Amino acid sequence: MSTEAQNTDAAVEQMTQEVKDVKLENGNAPGASNGTSSKSEDSALSFKEAFKAFSKFGDPKSDGKAITLSQSDKWMKQAKVIDGKKITTTDTAIHFKKLKSVKLGIDDYQKFLDDLAKNKKVELDEIKKKLTTCGQPGITSHVTKSPAAAAAVDRLTDTSKYTGSHRQRFDETGKGKGIAGRKDLVDGSGYVTGYQHKDTYNKSH
């Protein structure tokens, strides 16, 4: 091989090495070019911020480094991790208390989540995703009345099921009559109290 060819190969090799060095400096090392490492760090930071926010909720003296069971339940309910079916507050209490502490730091809290996810056969990543996307404490996107609550209201305002004095407290639409339904007000019409056919007499007779 000629000296000129050797010099060319050496120059190419040097340029290749310089390109690799630049990629390493910019964080584009092999395996990191797809952004996996960066994404993981962002997710962890997001989880830490949410943990800190909920660990301070309702406790102005908290430094945000440890969370109680009640704060955790608040967080999980807002994130809909606790749904009353797959995961309940009984489940969270059992697994939280396994760590034998009233408050859990973020590392122990992640152990709690891992234990809960395995026991309930739920993906840990799915739980964390919900916890990091539910917003700040106290903020809910939409509040709806449950079918059971709606049925209870309908039942309680169904005057056809009332008896005695309770029947007099609501009109036929279920609307409360207020004080008129709770007190015997003076009626100078001459009719007996409770008479249902007032003003129905045909005056032509």
C-alpha cells in the first residue's frame, strides 16, 4: 500500500473517532439514540414531583419527603388506581402496613406499589402512569353522580312511598313544600286539615 493511501486511511479513521466522541458528548451514545434513557429520567422526575405534591396535601408541616396512607389513598383515588373493584382501600392498607411505618419515603413507596401491583396482578407501569397524569392534589377532570346515588335520591323523593305526615312535606313532583310541609298553618277555609278534595265541589249545585 502506498504512503498516500495509508495517510488517507488514517485520516478517515481519525474522523470516525472524532464523530463518535461528539456523539458521546451530546448524549447520543449507542443505545441512547432512541431517547429511552431520557424518557425514563423524565418519567421518574414526574413521579417524584407528584409524590412530593401529594405527600404535602393536607399537611402544611410536611417537607414532601414521606407520604401517609391517607395521602396515598387520596392520590390513588384521584388517579383512579383505587376503583373499589380491582384495588380497594383495604388492599392499599394491607400492603402499606407491611412496611411497618406510618409514613413512607419515595423508595419504600415504590416497594409498596410493586408489592401491590404483583398481588393484584396489575402492571406497575400502568399504576405509575395514572399516578403521574392525574394532576395536582384536589383537581379532578370530571365528577359524575353514581347510578346508586341517583337511584337513592329518586327513592327518597318518591312521595308515593311516604305515609302520614311525611306525605305532606312534598308535592306530587317530589319538590319539598318547605315550612308549609312541616307546620300546621292556620287555614280559614273551613275544611278539615288534610282534606284532599278542597275546591272540587260543583258550585252550580
